[in-house]
Amino acid sequence: MAAVGAGAALYAQAEYELGELRNMGPGFFPVVLGWLLAVLGMLIALPALVRRGEAVTLAWRAGLCVIGSIVVFGLLLKPAGLVLATVAAVLVASLADARFTWRTRLLAAAAIAALAWLIFIAGLGMVLPSWPWSA
């Protein structure tokens, strides 16, 4: 968090005009937010460096499943439509937890896909293909 904030602030300082407090330039807001993010990141990281505790074990399977679900959704959205892309993404993400049965995974995928369609297509009126044949 600190590195991303500092990087964003330094980039904005180098590329955009900062301006003054009375007449802010296009770089003022990104620089301020970047440095604020960097400070908050340091405030979170410093106490964690001195605290004693158990080593953190990373859940690689869960992380890969979640990242994979995002990639699957992004790759399938245009060719397969919102509903099928959402179903596929939920199924891939649900592989992170082996305790789920396939019945639970399919029910969750269907429910989340229906909610996504209701919210984004019906409710917000977004122009997204719902199905492969509706593109």
C-alpha cells in the first residue's frame, strides 16, 4: 500500500502540474491521495514489523482460484455474455474451498448470475451482452 501510494504520488508530481492550494492543478489531488495512501500504508506496516506472532501461511489455492475467476470473467464477458461469464467465474472461485459440494457451487453460481443480470442489465440498464447470442 505504501509503495503504490508513493509511486502514484511521485508519478503525478513528475507528470502533472501541481498548482497551488487556491488554484489546484491536475496533479494536486493524485499527489495528495498518493502520499496519504503511502502514510497509511506505513502506519499499518510498522506495528506489524515489531509485533511477535506466528508466521502467516498463504492460501495459494484460494488466491489462485480468486485471481483465476477474475481472469475467466474478463475473458468470457464479451464472447459468452454476462450470465455465463458470471457462472464460470463463481465456479472457479468456489474451487478455493474444497468443503463446497457441486450442488452448492451450482446454486451459488446461478443465484449470483441472476443477481448480476438483475442489477447491471435490468436495474442499471448497462449495455452488456447477457448471452452469447445477444451480442
